[in-house]
Amino acid sequence: MSLKIAAEVYPKSPSETGMEPLVLVKEYEEDRHKVAVEKLERLCEVGQSGKPSLVTDLMGDPICRIRHFQLHAMLVAEYGEEGEVVGVIRGCVKTVTRGNSVYVELAYILGLRVSPRHRRFGIGTKLVEHLEEWCKQKGSKYAYMATDCTNEPSVNLFTKKCGYSKFRTLTILVQPVHAHYKPISSNVAVLRLPPRLAGSMYNHMFANSEFYPKDIELILSNKLNLGTFMAIPKKYLSKCDPKRGILPPSYAILSVWNTKDVFKLQVKGVSPWAHACCVGTRLLDEWMPWLRLPSFPDVFRPFGVYFLYGLHMEGKCGAQLMKSLCGFVHNMARDDGGCGAIVAELGQRDPVRDAVPHWRKFSWAEDMWCIKNLEDTKKDIQESDWFTSRSSSPVIFVDPRDF
């Protein structure tokens, strides 16, 4: 990846300080920046105020979160003559639907971090601006980012300083993995679909949705994809032939993405009493599994998650089949010792949302997506533009590589 841009940033106006530029934005170099970026990520962990927090620990190279995109970039901000890394940002470019089977080149911006000692100097803004420039060079018409609606610094940076508009709000549903297995009805059959067949079905199901990626078969064949599964009433098993497009009146389908090799999560800052209570629920669940207690997984050590995507259901039994399918995935995760939760992210109007089992205290309702038109021409600022028009579908396809 060739980067043609660089930026010089001052901690204050040069006319006020008389100082030379202190910060240089440049392309990430693994040999030079890897250790420093990992240190910066730890330094920027959420929850240093002493309150309970969910900490993310990237696995392997810092660029691992975007390596599964063909077009991706990572920029760092270096401070002073010694080149101290004080900021980092990641981004990628992909082709997705904007509704009604219309595809558009879209950039996804993520992983913005600035050292606490160097904030409020415009470093974050410059990192965003120069990553946007790289994305425009790669053909992106739009750029978007996602953040918790309560993260005011992030929301203000993108909407007030970088020109982004609040676009879509999604719900993240989290189901902890218990010590016991979830029961699956004997009347339900679960089929595993090969990637090519799953891709063909998804192309039909999500043609009118937003953010559906054009390279879906590349996602489905990725080593992190654990499979695509369909739940159908067992009585239709002999008559069902997805390869020929013969489907039962009711069915549910989803795919499973394993994040364990990309990042681990860990809860920090809880009281000893809360920790002991959580341990107690697990012990009871292990000793008396017949009670089917909703035990609390060990989230105080690093754990991975399974991410559900491509969720779709049909027919009057679709919701029940989706619940059975989520139970099937739970049992997969139960057998995977390092998996602590199952996660799905859905549009707030998506009918699948009410059928996905989750814990409300673990889930959050407002994951805010903000978008920006990267083209400067006036003809693009019109009512037909994507972010000024109403969605043609209640379904938003969440790319598992984005999570």
C-alpha cells in the first residue's frame, strides 16, 4: 500500500508558540511501530477512572482488525525528533449496497486512538482527514464510523469537526455462554450450508438491504467464518433442497464469525463482591446443571466472542427457528472453552431483532453510525444522496470484519 500523504500538526497555532511542527502523520510500518502502537492501545484503555469497564486486547499484529479487507490502511502520528507514537487510526475500503441493489464504494474508519497526554491538539482530526484522503484515492464516495452514542468525545470529533452526520442506530445484542447446553427441539433440523450456496442465498435475501458487501463469498470462505447454518422444521427435511432453491415455508439462517484470533475482551474494575457472585453462579451451574441457571461467564479473564451475521428468517415459525439456531451456536461456543459470549448487531427495525436471545444488561441499544460524503461536487448534495434519503429496507447487514 502506497501512501502519498503526510501531515504536520502543531500543539497550538505556530504563530502563538513559534515552535516547529511536532507531529508527523505517516503510514504504519510494522518493524518500526508495532510495539509502540500496542503500548498506545493499552494506554487508551477505557475505564481508567476506576469504574467497571470492558477492555479490548488485539491479538497479534495491530493491523489484524483490517487485514481481511483487500484495501486497508493504518496511519500513525509521530511526535518529536524521536518519533514517539501518539496517535493511530485504521481504515478500509469496500463495495456495499446502499439499498435497492445499488452498490457504492464505502470507507470504514475505526480504531482512532490518541495518547491522553497529547489530546486536544488536533491530532485526531488530522488522522481522520488524512485517512479520508487515502480512502478517496482508492475510490471511496462515502466514509462511515461507528461509536457508542454515549461516547461524546468521539461523536463530537466526527460530527462537529470532521463533517459526519448521524446516520443509522443499531442494537448490539449479547448472550453470555453458560456452563450448560441450550436445549434444541427434536422437531428442528440444523443444516450447514457451503460458502458458495450461502453466498448465493444471501445475495437474494439482502439485495435491498444497506451495507451488504459485494465480496460476501470472500467473507464466507474466510478461516474465521465457522459456517453458515439453516434451521428448518424437521418434517420438511426430505423436501428441502437449498441447492435447487427449494425451501420450507419457515426457516432461519445465520453465519458465525470467530473473533478470538482478532481480539479478546476482559471486564476490569469490578468489586470483589461482584466478582464472587459471578463465580458463584458458575459453580452452581456446573454442580446442578439440571436447574439450568443463567450462569455468569468468567469475563474477568480475556475471552473471545462469536459474532452472528447474515441473520434472516421466514414464515410463521421463523422466530422460533431463529431462537433454536442461536441455541445451536451457543452450544458450539460452550464447547469452545475460550468463548464467553455470542454477539449480534441488528438494525432497530429489523424483525429478527426480537427473536435473538440476549441479556439486556449485557446489551446496548444505541450503536451510532455516522456517515460523510467524501465527494466535493455540489451535485452530490441533493435529496437522492444516501445519507439524506430514507432506507429502502429495515435490514442493515453488519460486516463481521467491521466488528
